[in-house]
Amino acid sequence: MKRIATFMLLLVALCVAGALPIQGQTMTREQYARRSRKEMKHQQKAMRKAAKQQRKAMKKAQKAQMKANRKANRRFKKK
């Protein structure tokens, strides 16, 4: 009986604690600066990745164009 009462009391306490709004801590200047640097680094990484993908796509398109030119030249030489 005591175990059930203790369990119920604990359950009620957890429900009440979960229902209370969590007060956010105010961030200091150092924390804002750190977060800003971290977000800037993340943005730079994303930009580098996008640039790399774009270079790769350009290289692939250039290679396809060269291949098409070679094929066209072979047809032209046959005639």
C-alpha cells in the first residue's frame, strides 16, 4: 500500500513538474558570440559544399560537351 502511495505521489510530482513552464536563461555576450561563430562556420561549410557540387556539375557538363564534340568530329571526318 505504501509503495502504491509513493508511486502515485511521485507520478503526480512529475506531472506537475512537466506542466510548469521552463524559464529560459538569458544568454551572455560570450554565448551569443560563440553561437554566432558556430552558425557562421556552419554556413561557410554549407557554401563550400554547394560550390564543390557546382564545380563538379560544371566539370561533368564540360566533359559531356567534349565527348559530343569528338563524336561530331568523327562523323564529319568520315564524310
